[in-house]
Amino acid sequence: MRKTLLLTTVLALIISGSAFSQIGVKAGFALGEPLDNSTSNMHLGFDVGITYEVTEKIRTEILFERLAREENISLGFLGNFPIKTIITPITIGADYTFLTGQLQTYAGLNLGMYRFRTEAFGQDESDAYFGFYPKIGFSYEVTSNIFLDANLKYHLVFNKGDKETNLEGIENLDGLTITEASNTTIFGANIGIIYKFN
């Protein structure tokens, strides 16, 4: 259903002649630092999306991000085990542009679904939650079609409550439990390019 709605929206924008000149695509690098614990847990990744300028000051977007981190934990004489975490926000949002010259500063809000996936000890778990993020940023006009875009974000993800993953039944790990806290917060930053069709 979501894919059908997204595809219908994109096709409707492309088909209308006046809308086509206001459509852009964006791609770039992304990083995210979950703020739930005192240790650094930096996730690196990318983002891709479609933008649409409603007016000179209002821009909407559909954005897909993928943030990943892999680390090894040591369980003493049992050895090291890799743990991979992936955070995938798929959001829609709007930005309000304060300056409209070559340097365009903006503030905005995106909301959507966040998928959290963990691969550890031969198990793969995945959950999806609703979340949103306010953001501030700027776009710098390199040419009439190409813009350098950078922003800072504060993600707030509404988990359904504390979740515990019990590793019972896995040899030598009985009784070990991984606990996830509710309402995950992530500080994020993105830098990339927006290409606007003329």
C-alpha cells in the first residue's frame, strides 16, 4: 500500500508539466549518534530522496536513510562476536526556507517509520516504530541545477516500550538478555547534493 501511494504521488508530480521543473533528487552521506547511552555508538550511512518545491519558500521531500554500525563484543574465553545494527528511517517532510538567494537556510520537520534491525549471535531481529525529527540546514547553489545541502537533525522514535531480547537456548549464552530502551533519540547530520530538474 505504501509503495503504491509513493509511486502514484511521484508519477503525478512528474506527469504535470509545471510540477516537473520543481522536482529534484537528493543523495548524500548520513551519520547518526543514538543518545541513549554514555558510550559513542556512531552509525554511518547514506540518504536518497525526492524533493518538490511547493513555493519558493516551501519544499517537501520523501527521504530514505540507512545508518549502520558493526562492532565486536568479547565474551571472554568464548571469543569475539560481531553485532550489526541498522537504523532505516523512511520519512516525508517539509522545509521552510528563510533565505532564497545563493545560500538558502531552512528549518523543517520530517515524520515516518523507523526500522531497527539487529544481527547478533546468529539471530536477526527487526522492529518498526513511528518517529519524527526537526531539522535545520542550508542549501548552497553551485549551479542553477546543483545544490550542496547540509543539515542537523534530532530524531525522536516512539518505541512501544522497553523490549527485551532473551538469548536463551543459544549455547553458552543462556540467561544473557539485551534490553532496548523506549523513545529512542538520535542526533543526526547529512551532507549531500540536490539536483533540480529545469
